Amino acid sequence: MALTRFERFLSRLLRAVMWMLFAVFKLFAPQQRHGVSRLPPINNPLLLLSAMQLARKIRRKEVTSVEVVQAYIDRIQEVNPLINAMVKDRFSAALQEAAQVDKLIEEETGGEDVLEDRLPLLGVPISVKEAFALQGMPNSTGLLSRRDLVSGVDAPSVALLKRAGAIPLGVTNCSELCMWLESHNHLYGITNNPYDFERIAGGSSGGEGSILGAGASVIGIGSDIGGSIRIPCFFNGIFGHKPSLGIVSNDGQYPPASGLQMGFLCTGPMCRYAEDLIPMLSIMGGPNANKLSLSTEVDLKKLRFFSVPHNGGSHLVSPVDTQLLQAQKMVVKRLEADLGVKVQELFIPQLKYSFQIWGTMMASPGKDGKPPTTFAELMSEGGKKVWPVWELFKWFLGFSSHTIAAIGLALVELFQSSHPSPFIIQQKESLQQELEELLGTDGVLLYPTHPQIAPKHHHPIFTPFNFSYTGIFNILGLPVTQCPLGLSAEGLPLGVQIVTGKLQDRLSLATALYLEKAFGGWREPGKTTAKP
């Protein structure tokens, strides 16, 4: 269904307003300056092994946990001044825990198999998004009023990874209150993309994406309510998975979801190597992971594949970059050539309304009838009440403690209708039914992760709806894996989303393993040349 004249006028007006806002922002915002143009190359071969490979070597005493943890500490200290990804470390505690691991392995009499079964990540370092509770670490989510808050416990998903033997190295940056696609706040500053420091690392799990993409972490944990795992993974050239709803606990992170949002938020793994996705998801899901049958072998030749190249041309969203379109076509060609399958190209008209569907559902009251907590209320946590219009005026004068993105989100809420559009609700229900019937238990859909390759810092301010390429699948409750597909002409990561039916996570994860072999997976940024 084509947009009406009024909708076209409104979309153009919104774009004009965003361009004006960005122009003003450039005048008032401080500019970054970098004396170094690229990351130093990785010299320690331990940093080029997957988490599963490291765990195996540690169990077999081929390398000590202390050596592995120290290698990652050295890499973080080398690159973090350039990317600002890790905002608080626990290096001393991590080294002590690694020494205890090495002692445990020396004293173990049950053999390697016993350790693998009980502690599959024994001695492997991990990074954690700062929005998650990690005992002894800050949990501010970039909010200045929460700067002194220190977690006394671990979030359940973090606790499960630690119980499996993982050793946290520290916490990583995110966007203010985890609701923007650039990881920037006034407490920790802005995180840079390891492939080009002038570009964004994504959000809200951008610190995780950046530290992993830089080769300074091997596995990490993120959360996703509109693409906050998948977008940073795409921009930083790594793997990430938004699981089926209800598999991994969302408890122990700030801000908590409210209203219907609790049905859209997901916690999931982020990593450089595809083989680490299934073990991480198995651990993080606990007993719920059994619903996914992750140990069941997947025969890709027996699956049905579909490719949707774009959302149909929404006026609110940027056109898909030609390099991304070409990369997705290359995936189709490889699948057909290697597996002997026929990939069907589809155009799904309801996807044109992805942002409207996401916005409508996110603002809807919960089953108890209570509306979700407003963004302005979250911004007021631990401090004075925030009035968005007044906060914008303060920002122009340089007195606001909030980012322009956060203020903008609070302003948008003021104009949201409390009565959802019946047309948008109908589009959502129609899309839900069509995709569930299409995918079933053996369908795999390819779809762009984002319409643009990693943009320059602050540019998302005037393309704020582009996240709808990922956000729509939060609303639909479908599992999605983001998979890297090599580098663009500018030396920036390309990628694609792999979407499957509910509880069919193993299909997208198996496809990601195949695509890693076909396209090379993560590429070390220090060995690439990104244009300024």
C-alpha cells in the first residue's frame, strides 16, 4: 500500500527537522580528534582463537588461564585509548581468578571431559555490557545520576556464564539508557568503531561490539530491544544472536522493560567466532535452552531459503547501500551453488511500516493496563525530574547532563498518540502471520541488518528510523543471527540478518557457521585500510 500525500509530507518534514537538528548539533558538540588512524595489529596468537578453542587448550594445560587473561588485558590496554569501549575494568581480580582456575586444573583428577561438562568456559575471559549487573562493577547505563551505583550481585545471564568458568574482564560502554544506536553518554563519552575511529560502533551494546571487533575480547553479552545486539555486531564485523523470546533471562539489567516491552527485550551472545554462539546460548539459557534443541544437527540442504533485499521503500528509512545489496546477492549465489538449494526472493509490503509497528507496540500498555515507563521518567532516575523541552534548551547552552539523542527521544514521546492506529495494528498482525507461515520449522530468511554501512559519529541523529530493519523482529518475536560478510570498499564491515521461525534458533546459527566459512567471518581491523 502506497503512502498517502500527508504521510509523504510528514516524512519529508521529519527528515528536514532531523537535518536541521544535526546541523545545530555540529555547531555545539565537541569534535573528536585522533592522532592515530588505525588499530595496532594483533601480535599474540592467543587472541585469534575462539572461546571454545581457548577453553580446550586451558583444560589440556597447553596454555594457562593466566596467560590468556593477561593477553586480553594487554590488548585492551593497547586499543581502549583509541576506541573507548571498556569503561571499567577488573583486571587484578580477573588475574586472581585465572590463577585459581589454573590451580583447579592442576588438582583435577576427573580428567578433561569432566571439566568440559561442568565448566565449558573454564578460564576464558569475557566482557559484559555495563547495563548488566556485574558484582563490584558500575551499572549506570551512562546516566550521570547513577554514576556511583555499584552492583552487589550478578545478572542471571552473567552469573550463568561465570558459573560455566568465564572470567569477566570489565564492563563496556552503551548509549544513554540503552535506547539509541550510538554508544555515547556524558558519563563515559563516545565509543569508536575499531575499523574507522570517525564512525560509530552502534548501540546500545556498542562498547561490546567495539571491544570484540578490535580483538580485545572473544565473547561478550548484550541486550536487544530494537537491534542493540545486531546493529553493533554488524558495524563491528562480528556475530550476534537475538534469541527466541523467553530463553535467556532479562533480569538484572537497567533500565528494566515495562508495558509490552517485556515481550520484545532479549539478552544474547556476541562473539568474533560463530562456533561460540551455540555454547554461549546453551549456557545463558540454562534449562530453557532445551526448548531450542541446539544439539540437533542441521542439514542446510533440507532448509528453505528466502531473501528480502529491502523493506519496500519506506520514506522514513534510508535506501539500502548498494554494497549491502550486492553482499546479500553473493550469499544467495553461494547458497545455491554450494547447497543446491533455490533461494526465493521476496518483497513483503508490510515491512514498509516497520518503524510505525515498532513504535506503536513499544508504547502500548502491558497486560495489566499500565503504560510503559516514559523515557523522561527514566532520565530522571536518582535526580531531578526531566522536562524534555527545558532539557533541550539547557543542551543548547551546554548545561544538560543528557545527550541530544536521549533528549530527542523524550521529546518524541510528548507527541506520541495514546491511541494506536488500527491500520498499523493490522499491518503488524498480517506481517506476523505471513512470516510465521512462511518460515515454519525449516525456513531461513535473509534481510539487511541495517540500510547503511557504519555511519560517521552523530549521523544517526538525522536517520533515526533506520534501526527498524532490526527492530521489527523484536516485535515479531523471531530469533535472528547477525553474520559478517567481509568488508566494503571503505574497509568497513558488511553483514546480513538470518531470521528463522520461533524456537528455530539452531537454523540461523547453523547458517552463520556456513557463512563464516564461505565469507571469512570476522576480519582483523588492524590489517585493513579504512578511508577517512
